[in-house]
Amino acid sequence: MTGLLALVLAGCLPESGQRKSSALSETPRRPEALVTECALCHSTIEAQRGPILNGMDHWYLLEQIQKFRSGVRGQNPENRSEYLMGVAAKKIPNDYEMAFLANWFAKQKPLAAVHTVPGDPEMGADLYAKRCASCHGENAEGKRETLSPSLTRMEGWYFLDQMRKFRSGLRGKSPADLGGQVMVAASTGLTNQQLRDIVAYVVEAFGPSRAPSLREQTLQRFAEGREGNATDGKNPDKP
């Protein structure tokens, strides 16, 4: 006897014409639409944005989406960026879409990033070895068994912002956020300069490749323009 026939005989199916359950009647959005919605914040398009997610650990991305959707993260209005992410995550209707998004971003090629955090990498290396390496690995590769993601894809500005939030209690205080609680403990007592040193070390040693800053891009275009003008004005008949 098939499972469908068993349900019919048991009277578990609704009347004809109403046989679709609410779960089955939800039409998944097209993958392109899902990615486009997330890219409104998680891309290099906007100046005020969330972190680039390309190439991050699949397990970590899925875990964080689940935390936002369930309310483990994103409940504190004082943490504005996280609160907005909490609102957005609650619009994801099912596990399929969460899994798809985590998988899509994890498979993307990592992007270069502007290195914006000034710090002392040598001091940061010592602090990292003492405070971070046991969980995140000697090369910042991450360890799933300690709920510690790789830091190799993380932009410096976002890395520093999260460290400050862990230290202040704006992130990681929920009893259901075990990884966050570990980070709260690890960041306690670190000064602003020490946080910058750690971030500078990780980004320089293991992080995303360096992208030119806006200032560097402007200077490059200016130099190319001057060179082009000099070439245009040169008499090709003269040496």
C-alpha cells in the first residue's frame, strides 16, 4: 500500500482541490531573486553595507542565518546592523531558502577588500597566538568543532566592528549563542589598540587580497589621465 493511499484511507487528506499543504503550496522564489535581495547589503555596491559573504564557510553562514531567523541574533535595536539583519532573515520562509543562500555564497570566489584597519601586525601576531589561535587555528582557517569560523574571508572593518560588539556585549550574550559567548570571553579586557592589532595581523597575514582604496583609485585615474594627455599632445614625427 502506498503512503498516499494510506493517507486517503486514514482520512488525513483534505477535500479534493485543497490537497496542497501550506508547506507545499509555498512556491520557492527564484534563486536569482534570493541572491539579489541579499546583495542589496552584502555586496560592494552600497557605502553603508553588511560584510561580503563570498567564500565564507557554508556551515557558519547557515548557522548565522538560522540564528537571525530564530531570534538568537538580531533582537537588540542598539545593535542596528544586526537588528536590520534580524528583520530581513525573518522574511526567509523556509529551510530550503536558508540552505540555498548559505551554499551560494560559500561557493562564490572570494573578493578583494580594502585594508582599512591600522594596527601593529607584530603585536597582533602575539595576541592572536595567545587569545585566538586555539579556536580559529594557527592560520585563521577556523575549526568547526569549536564553532569558530575561518577569518580568511573577513573584511577588516567588519572584523573589528564585531570584536568591539563582542567586548561590549552587543553580540554574543544570548545563552543559545555558544560561539558568541566564547567570543565575549575572548575579547574581554582587550583595548581598542589591541583589537586593531589583532585585526591588522589577521587581515595582512591570512585575509582577503588587497583592493585599492577609493583614494588610490582616484590617484590612479588622475595619473592615467595625465599620461594620456601627455601622449595625445606628443608630435609623432619628433623623437
